[in-house]
Amino acid sequence: MFNTLVNFLVAYSIFTHQLSTPRGFYWLSARFEISLLIQAMIMIVVQMLLLDSSLKYRNFSSSGSGAQRDLNKPFAGTQELDSRWARPYNFWQWRSARPYWTFVAYYTITLMALQLLMGWSSWFSAMQGYIALSVEATLPLPQILANERAQSCKGFRLSVLANWLLGDAMKMTYFFLAASPIPWAFKICGLFQSACDAYLGIQYWRYGAGKIGDPIQDTMVREESVELSDKWKPAKDLRYQ
């Protein structure tokens, strides 16, 4: 499961970085609570460290096999899974580390240029904030769809769900009861994300961690079992042959 975790971290880092960076530029126009800006800045630093660490641990030789080969490509496992995640120009599925950092640099420079050219516009500021926060609010949707397809929440820890729901409760309390005004973009997108997390709770109550119904996921489990059985298979004793 290590390769699956590393691939998830590599993919997750791009989403959180792309969301936190525009939020930082959004503060230049909206001037919302400084605590929310600090949160965004800390998130950027943490995700860059996470990306760097994840790339180091998945940068193995392409001539490897099994889990070693899979670490070279995010979401690698089966042919069906690879085709499902096929992206134009293999976006965020590159084999070397350099394209990742090149994209992050170009993305940040582009945001800076847009801020210099259009930061004075109120509609641009509002659009920037709503896009960044609305995409963040939809992050639970892939997990919801995966649970519905598999009719199971296997692999999704109850402790993670509890932390998400507790965070949503604290976040909504802060957004609506803060002494200083919080932009409605935070409130609307926060409510949507809280609803998604609540539905994840309903899914966990309905399905639990039962049998996986997704054939692709079943295939990945079987492949990992075969790899483990081969790894621990005792060597043949040739003395009696």
C-alpha cells in the first residue's frame, strides 16, 4: 500500500497548492482575516515539503518491477486504472521531478502577473476567491463517488472523517461568528464542503468498511497480495532434487 499512499500524496499536493496560492493573492484585494492568510501560507509551505518528500520516495528506476515500478507513475496499478487517469501531456504524472517544480514556478508567476495586471478589478478579485474556494469545497467529491461506486468505505478511516467533521464545525463557527467580517465566498464554499463531509458520514453509516465492489480496486488488492506472497515465499531446497 506504500506506493498507493505516495501516489496519493503527490496528487494531493498539486490540489492544495493550487488552492492556497490564489487565496493568498485574494487577500491582497479582499483583506479578510489575517489568520486565514496565515493558514494559506502555512499550507503552501507544508504542501511543497510534502511534494518534495513524495517525489523522492517515488523516484525509482523505471526498470524495476512491482511496487518499485509503480512508484514511477502516479495511480499506476492496472491498465484500466491507468486509462482512467490518463491526462493531456501526462499532467502531474511525470516520471522526473523537474517538471513538477517547473509547473509550480510557472503557475505562481502567472498568478503574480494576473494580480499585477488585474488586481485592481473587484470582479477579478471576487472571481479569484470563488474559484479557489469552490474547487477546495469539491475535494470530497472524488471520495464520495468512489464510495458510491464501490458500495463501501473500505480504506477510509473513521478518525479522518471525525477530524473533517470537527474541522467543519469549528470553521463554520468562525466564519459566521467572527468579530470581523468574513467574505461570503468562504461561507458559501465552506457550507458546501461541510455538506459533502456530512454525506461522507452518511456513506460510512450505510456502507461501513465492507466488501469492495470496484473491480479495479479488487484487482489492485489481488496484485498486492500476490507480490507479498512472492516476497515471503521460502526458497527451494535443492539438496533433495
